[in-house]
Amino acid sequence: MAELKSVCWLDICGKIDCRELSPHTTYSAYLIFKLCPESYGLELPAQQASVTVGAQISKQDVCLNPDEEEMRARSARSDGWMEMELGEFFSGDGSEGEVSMRLREVEVLNWKRGLVIEGIQVRP
């Protein structure tokens, strides 16, 4: 696990080799995280999530600290962690190289604190 103490520049990334995945399968990548009670700076502006495999890129704006209703939906995991989908990708024949997954907010540079990252899960 890693805890965000106090930063302006948020850039979380992970990679997995396509050979570790089942071929010809659609996957989604999820950031698994918790927010500390004293967290701040994770509401706005939105963060940018992306998943890249070869020339295939999935991008979307996301928010780590959403409104109450969305927060309850994300908290439905039985292990107490929250999850947020970073993007979806197709594994191809398994020889595409790497899958790169990223969450970042580097434009407004407001202070951010209180994010605990367990990791990134890749699921079909």
C-alpha cells in the first residue's frame, strides 16, 4: 500500500505484460483505494484515467472523491476498499506488449492528501 501525504502533482501508473492475460478477452482496470478522513484536494478538478495497449487508448475523466451517492456505490466491496474503473481494453492475441494504466492530475496543481492505494486490479 501507498499513502498520499501531501502533493500537488498526482500521477499513478502501473503496467502488465499482455502475455499474463487471456488472449481475445476484454478487461477492465480498476484502481483499489481508500480515502483517509482528513483527505482533501481529490474532488476537483477531475483526474484523468487512461489505459493503453499498443495503439488502443481508453481515456476518461474521473473523481476520486465523488458525491455521497457514488461513494456508497464504490464502497460495495466486502473488503472495505473502494474501486474506480480506469478504463477498458481488449487483450488481442496476447502479443501486444504491455498494458499501461494511469491516473493523473497535473494541470491545476492544488494540494492533495489522504489517498491510500492498494493497487490496480485487471479483471475480465
